[in-house]
Amino acid sequence: MGARSGGAGTLRLARPPRSLLVALIAAAGVVLLGAAFFGLWFASSAQQGKAGEFQFAVPYASPGWPAVASTAETSQHYDTIAVSSHEPLVLPRALAGIATALPFLIVIVGCIGLITLAVRMLGGKPFSRAAQAILAVLGAMAAASAVLVPWLEARLVEIAVAELGMPTDGTLVTDSTTGAWVSPPHFDPLQDLHWPLFALGAILLLIAMLWNRAARLQRDTEGLV
């Protein structure tokens, strides 16, 4: 059963069992360490392979390509190629690492927020403002990642193609035997934005904005009972 506190915009609710809070803190700590470990691992792998190479995929254009034989009628399209290079490509490697690490960073911040709330509840301290701040931070990070990750992925390919001197249209082709070129992607918000993650971030931000009003409404309602 909820109980009111004297401070504006803060709530003191009946605390869950201490054992449950301790278990939540331990579980969040394990997830936090796992997210940090795998985030660093995958970010490092995105920056360089086992032999130090940098790999990326880029849309591919060619006036002709071989067809793979099949026993039934098929339509075949070659739309991307995998590029591997041992060139420095400092900026593309950095952008790849950042794009890979951002989702893991959201998990890490969420775990820190959960641990913070559980510790405050263990101490019987108000947690409403802390929860509001955590929701706002997570919402902002989710919305930002929904935009930044696809933008970074498109941008790193564009920069890598330019630094490697790869032809980007037919007039730049020097190999007359294939006549092929690449078409680096350009970020399109409507097409490339990670809409589910962006919507989740917007919802969390709206909840954070309404949090204080909901807290005051609950106090007023409890005062009438």
C-alpha cells in the first residue's frame, strides 16, 4: 500500500522484500558487466578483424554479372559487395566502433539506473525523482541511437569508399573488363531511421515528462481516501 512523503513530487512506496532487491542488484550487475564486455568486444571487432583488416559492405553496380545455374526459373540480383582492407581508415573504423557500442551503452545505463533505484529502496529513500531522471536519460539515449547508428553506418561506408578511391559511377571506372562501380549509401531519415527504437525513446521521454504530475495526482488521490 502506498504512503505519502512530505517532499513535493516524491513518493515512498511499500518496499519489496530485501532479498528481492538484493537479487535485482546482483542480476543488474551481471548484465552490466556482460554488456560492457561484449560491447567492447563487438566494437573492437567492428573496427578490425583478426588480421587487422577493416570490413564493410557497400551497394554494387555493374552492367553485367554471372548468373548462377539453377534447375528452376530464378531472378538474380547482385546488390552489395563485402570490402576488406588493411588501410588505416582511421575515421571509418572509429565510426564503426561507436555505432556498435551505442546499443550496449543504453543497456549499461539502464542497469546503473536499476541498481540506483534498488539501493534507494533498500535505504527507504524516495526514488521518484531518480526514476524520472533515469527514464529521461534512457529515452534520450534510445531516440538518439535510433538516429545516430544508421547515420554512422552510412557515413563510415561513404568515407571508406572515398579513402580507398573506389569508383562511385560509370565515368570513374578504370577496369574496362568489368565496368563495375559502387554506390555508397546516404542516410535517409524516413527509410533508415530505426523507428521502433525511436518510438521507445519518445515514449520513455513522455513518461518522464508526466512523472511529476502523476506523483502529485497520486498524493492528492491518497489524501482524499
